[in-house]
Amino acid sequence: MSTEAEAQDHPAGLARRIIEYWAIAGGLVLFAVVFINAFSLVSLIFAGSPFPGDFEIVEVGVAITVFAFLPYCQLTGSNVTADIFTAGAGPRVLQVLAVLASLAATGFAAFLLWRMYGGFLDMRTYRETTAIYQFPLWIAYIPILISLVLYVIAAAITLVDALKGRVSESGELL
């Protein structure tokens, strides 16, 4: 079995593929949000009234999209970095910084998951809905919670990679 095939069969390889597909799903949600916005604008221009409740759909859709992208950004090292401070650092310093950054990301992702789960329970308990469509807000928390579970997994994968020294010269995880 080749090294690439082994990586695909490994649980981390499966997690990486799931995270990639989840980000693609987030992109499709974003596309739908843009379509709703465009439709609402065209409706306003030609019919004199926007699509009712478009802001509710956009609000929920954008929240889902942002959280869907978090695991992928963590996994690919696409988060904001300050390379100016590490430009002259050696590989050992870069590895230590990658470990610390991944450790912080893992803790932050776990904290977000914990607090969003509490918000999910509150939304279900108090049955909060959107104003126009009366859409139960707790439903939007489901894909967000899935995203946060994937974020914790992605951060753990990057932490393991950093601990194993899989860091490039530029400080990105390999």
C-alpha cells in the first residue's frame, strides 16, 4: 500500500476528507445566500418589494457558512498569521510556535463547542424563532455544532502534525 493510500485509510485522512466536503457544503450554503440576496434585490427593483424575510435567511445562512469554513481553514493553515515576526525563525522555533498555535486552536474550538451547545439547549428550551418565518433558531445550531466538532478534530490533527514536526520553512503545517 502506498503512503498516500495509507493516509487516506487512516482516521485522520478520513477526517480531512469530511472536513473538505463540509467546507464545500458551506460554500453551497453561501451560494444559496447570495442567490437569495440577488433575488430579493431584483424583486425590489422590478416588483417594488423585496423577498420577504430575506434578512432572516441571510443571517442564518451566513452563520452556518462561517462555521463550516472554520475546520477547513484550521486544517489548511489558512488562518491569519503574522509572518513578519517569524520570517527569520528557524525550524525548531516554527515547530514550537505551530504546536502552541494548534494547542490554542484546539482549546478555543473546544470552548466554542461547549458554549454553542449551551446556546443550542437554550434555543430549544425557550423555542426562539425568527420574526417573519417563525423558523426555530435551534435548527441552525445543528450544522454549527457539527462544524465545531470538525473544528476540534481539525485542530487536534494540526496539533499532532506540529508535534511530529510537519512544519514547512514558512511555518505552515505540511
